Amino acid sequence: AACWPLAPHDLQGLTVLLTAGPTREALDPVRFISNRSTGRMGFAVAAAAAQAGARVVLVSGPVHLPTPPGVERVNVESAVEMYEAVMQRVQHSQIFIATAAVADYRAAAASGQKIKKTRDTLILELVRNPDILAEVAALRSSRPFTVGFAAETHDVLHYAEDKRRRKNLDLIAANQVGVAGSGFESEQNALHVLWEGGEKVLALADKTVLGRQLVALIAERYRQWSGAR
Ligand code: PMT
């Protein structure tokens, strides 16, 4: 089936909840652990979902991007804040798309004061953050159509398919990271999209183009999924 171009009413009447950008995990009042996500991929998907007629709620970590037209933005900093913002809103959403690069760990105890350089080595103790995507996919009531991303440096398809099954996702968009020209920071990306019984390659293109292609594919898969229930 064609998944391009996107019809403006493809997601009419639906609420799409997304996460985008990095999270910041405080070590002390002035330092944090984070990653290279710019939010571009997630903001492009959010913009495309709004263009397709959805109500769009975008939970974003700290990024330097303007809010796309028609999108409701909720700013958060840490993974725990992102988790809470998502859980407060997921019950009213029919589609959840996790594009954020959420920090897997945070400091066991962030220091209330600036950490001093008194010793030659410093050991940080980190604890696991909640897995927002897995928690949404595991909801027992009002579970939305759940879409994850997989950022992998190697064996992209193998790990993406494993993530899709393990986290019980309806669709996963895999991208290679750690190479120049796609993934984090770049203006462009390429996605390999997987679902139960199907797959589609979205070739290297601007993230704005990929956002529209991915939303068209999600709209198509969502209709199948909701019709089958
Ligand atoms: O922001 P850009 O610079 O445009 O870059 C885009 C991107 C590379 C960040 C994006 O395309 C992407 O791949 N996002 C997912 C990044 C990631 O953290 O992937 P992961 O394989 O570690 O996580 C798998 C999935 O679980 C993701 O959907 C992630 O949002 C979600 N997750 C992970 C950990 C966690 N604690 N909570 C989550 O929800």
C-alpha cells in the first residue's frame, strides 16, 4: 500500500503523544549526564502528525528547536520527569511514539552542592531510570498503539527486532547511530521500520521528509490495529 504522500486527515480525531530530545540527569547543581540528541527527528514526526490532523502532545527534553505549528509542548529535563509527563497524558492518547534518547541511568544521589575536585579519581554511582516506552507498552488499560525507536551502532536489525518483541511494540523504527550523516545530530536519517509480519525501509532523507513517511506508515498500521480489535 502507498504510504506517501500523507493525506491531511489521516490522523483526524486522534491524539498522538511523543517524546523527543535528550534527557539531562543532574550530578550536582551545575553538571549533568546527557547525550547528543537534538530533538530533530522527534520534532519532525510531531510536525507531520499535526499536519495529518492529529492533536499532538510533544514531551521534550532540553533542545534548541521551535515548537512545530499546532503542537502542544511539555518541557522536561530528566528521564523521571519525562516518565511522569507521559504517564499523566497517555490515557488520553491513541498513539505513543518514543523518539527521545532517554538516559538509561541517573545519579544514585545527585549532590546538593557542586562536587569538588579533591581526589584524583571520582566514582559515580548510577541507578536505572524507568523505561518509558516499555511501561507504556505494558499498560493493561487504554494502551495506545505503541511505537519505539532503536538507536544502534551495530547489528541494527537484530537488536531492533529483539527490542520490538521484548518490549511488545506495535512498530519500531531502527536507525544506525555513531556514524556521520544519520542518527544523532545530523539533518538527515534513514529508518528501517519493523512490525509483526512486515517491514519497510525509509531511505536516507531529511528528517522532515522521514517524519512524514513514518507518520503515513504509522497511520496505515494504526488503522489495521484498531480495526482488528
Ligand atoms: O534527536 P536527533 O538528533 O534528531 O536524533 C534522533 C535519534 C537518533 C535520537 C532518534 O532517531 C532515535 O533513535 N531515538 C531513540 C534513541 C534511543 O535512546 O534509543 P534506544 O535504542 O536506547 O531506546 C529504545 C527506545 O526506548 C526508544 O524509543 C527510546 O525513546 C525508548 N526509551 C529508552 C530508555 C528509556 N529509559 N525510556 C524509553 O522510553
